Amino acid sequence: MKENSHEQKVYQNVFLRTSTLKAMKTMKCSELGGACDMEFHANSFEEIAGMSKKHGMEMIHAGDAGHIKAMSKMSELMKTPQLMKEWFEEKRKEFDSL
Ligand SMILES: [Zn+2]
């Protein structure tokens, strides 16, 4: 009986997850210039870029080496506005095609 209810709970969770995420798109931190597998869910690219940026800042404040490295790579990119723009457009396309 106990196992059944656990199974039911898992099913419910999966159902909740898929139904809430249906309208939203998912991208990982690492796919957005970050360093980990944290997933972000949003309806627009601007929104997901904002979430990933906020998360990246938090990780850098926490002293996470992977994110600090990822951020310095992004900073290099930002020195060349054209490259930054291309990167951004490429990610936007990736998001739109999801
Ligand atoms: Zn991350």
C-alpha cells in the first residue's frame, strides 16, 4: 500500500511538471553561457536570459569556479559587440526553435 501511494505521488509530480512546463521552454545554464546543468523555464528568450544571468551572478558571488570561468569567457565576448550580438542571436534562435 505504501509503495502504491509513493508511485502515485511520482506520477502526480510528473504530470504536474509536464503540464506546467508545456507552455514554457527550457534551457540549461550551460547552454546559456554558464557552467552547470541547472534548468531555466521561460516563455521568452529575454526572460530566460535574465534568469540565467541572475543565477550566474549568484554562483559567482558564491565563488563557484566553473561559473567564474564561464563569465570571464563571456566578458571576452562582450569586448566585441558584434560577436556578442551574434552569440545572443544564435541563442535566441536556439530558444525559438525549441
Ligand atoms: Zn549554472
